[in-house]
Amino acid sequence: MVFFCLYSFKTKKTSMHEFKAAKELIDELKDKQPKKAVISLGKMISSKDVFLEIIKEHTKETPLEKTEITIEEIPVKAKCSCGFIGVIDIPGHVHFVRCPECNKIAEVLEGDKVILKECIY
């Protein structure tokens, strides 16, 4: 059975630290107990490898330990008052992005959320 849940783990104004985002995701998965989960991970939150390691460490010796986790990384897309709209390459977990054209702080459009997209039971 496949269940689509599109559950977002981002506060409205600031992105969460990767540990807090992983913990909230684990709490949501505990309620659902899926065999497989597909997660969209914004690059502003964490890298795929670090996020997966956090999840694995905090689900050891729990019913979620056997849940297969697939993570899809979502690049950071932003727009700026100078007219720039596009993908911004970031080095890792960040709290804001700067426009690559004018260096002002840009508005993030994508890549700042963790979304539980699909649960398979």
C-alpha cells in the first residue's frame, strides 16, 4: 500500500537545524511505521549523507531501523530584487543565501524544506 503524505518540516520564517528536522521526521515516521519512506530534502537543511546518517543513528534498535529511506535532494532556488531567479549552489547547511549576481540576501523559493513525500506499508 502506498500513502502520499507531503508533510513539510520547515517553520515559516527560518529553516531548522538538520538534527531538529531529522527528529521531527523520525517522530512522524514512528506514527506511520512504513516499510519504505521517500523524503525530499532541501539542500539548505542538510546534505543527503549527513541527514541519512542522523536518521540511521536515531532509529537504531527501534521499529524504524528496518525502514528503507530514500532521499531526493532538492537544490536551492532563489529570487532577488535585482531580477535574478535561479538555482544557487551552496556549500552545506545554511540559514540564508546570497544572490550570485549582486550579493544581496535572496528570497528562497525551493530547497529549504524536508518533505515526507511517500510512505509504503
